[in-house]
Amino acid sequence: MTAALIQMTSSDDPVANLEMTRGYLRQAATQGATLALTPEVTNCVSTSNAHQQAVLQTEENDITLAALREDARALGIWVLIGSLALKTNDPDGRFANRSFLIDPDGTIQARYDKIHMFDVQVSPSETYRESAGFRPGTHAVVAQTPLATIGMSICYDLRFPHLYRSLAKAGAVVLTVPAAFSPITGAAHWETLLRARAIETGCFVLAPAQTGRHAASDGQRARSTHGHSLVIAPWGEVLLDMGTEPGVGMVNLDLARVVEARDRVPSLFHDRDYSTIEARQ
Ligand SMILES: O=C(O)CNC(=O)[C@H](CS)NC(=O)CCC(=O)C(=O)O
């Protein structure tokens, strides 16, 4: 399979973001992608709940989802929408942070709601409370496709290694980690965690990322993200690092490398039971 990672700087305007995404998808298809991947919250990066309430749609009515399904069909490629921020019918009014896998017929083959919410004080002046606006998902998702069996995740999920172990044990050979990582934690942890997940599972890791400073409507706090969309091989090598500029990055994935890595170090299959922890004082 040939993966195209799309690195972009989404604003809080879904219409402008869609235009940008469609351009990148065409570029990816022209360069021979069989799977193109977009970052987390492709449709809208915003720090304002009121703005999100005004511009976001439900899955049924979302313009980004409809257009990208049409593009997947017209271009004849698989598309992983890293995620869309979507309205839900939940009584608490929270949004979903939902990833979609779309086939070359434009059909949605899998959807995944981000499980782990980024409720973190990164620095004295930088706090995130994702769970205030978004409702966490409750299901891990593995999608069997003719390209590969794909385990889905989103951003902060990256810090929960048992999720990826479960996905790999359920058959995943490619893990997707679309993200909008914070600049501080990105510099400290992003590449190391992605390489660790690849090494632990013997999977390819595909991590398309938001990058740069995200334009926000009047009076709202603009956010910045780390960029560095990465592709990691099952043995842990970095196959692609897109730096901080928006664009499309192409990588050929030789899935035989999954078997090779797991043959060399079969730790994925060496779990042991330790139901109790001996606590010593
Ligand atoms: O809120 C949105 O618009 C979309 N969601 C995000 O950007 C999320 C929650 S704020 N970002 C992360 O999970 C970053 C994780 C991270 O940076 C880390 O784990 O260190």
C-alpha cells in the first residue's frame, strides 16, 4: 500500500478547511496514494464552544464527511479522516471526536470515537479540558481492508499503550494516530511514543498531524500544534517526518516488514498473567 499523510493547519472555518483538504487529497491521489490520511479535527480547530456550536454539524449533515466520501469515490482511494468534530444527539450536548475510514466507493467502512480525553495542564498558562466539550468513545475499532488491517486511534490515545496492544492482538498491522499535539508535549514525547507503539506492536504507525498556528475568529484564543506527521516502521525506524510545513508526504509500506519485526522479537505474543501485585513496604 502507498500511504499519503496530509499535514495541515485547520482553522475554525469548516468550509475553508474542506477546500484545503480536497486539494491535498487530489495531490495524494495524483502521487499514487492508495490510502490518504488527514489529521485530528480536520474540519475545525477551535477553542470556543460557542463557535463550535455555531459551525459544527451532526454526522448526517456534515459537509466535510459528505464531500470527502465523494472525493474518495471520484479519486478511487481509501481515505482515513483523522477526525471530525461533530454534533451528537447526546443529552449533555457534547460533541464527538470521530475518525472515519472510507473506501474507494465512498462507503464508510469504520468509525471510531476518541476514547481518552485530553484533560491536561501542559504548563501554568496552557490547560486543555477536552472532556468538557467532547464525549469520549467506549469502543476500540479494528478495520479489515484489502490494503491492511487497520487499528484506529486519535491523538491523546497514544499515551495508553494497552489500547495499541489490544488493536495489534485483534489483527491490526497498521495503526493510525491522527493528532493535534500540543507544542510542548509534542517536542518532549510525540516521536518517542509513536516509535514505542510501533516497536511494542510490530505495526506500522501512521500519524498525520495538525501543524502551526491555527487561525481563530475574532476574539478567540488561537491554538498552535506540533506538526511532525510521522510514519514509523514496525522495527521502529522513522520512515517519514514532515517537519512543520503543511503538505502531503508519501510512503510505501511493505507489510512483510510486520512479520519480519515480529519474528525477530515476538514480544507481542509473550504476555504473561500477573493478576496480583506484591506490595512491599
Ligand atoms: O480540541 C480539539 O479541537 C481537538 N482535540 C484536540 O486537539 C486534542 C484535545 S485538546 N488534543 C490532544 O489530544 C493533544 C494530546 C497531546 O498533546 C498530548 O498527549 O500531549
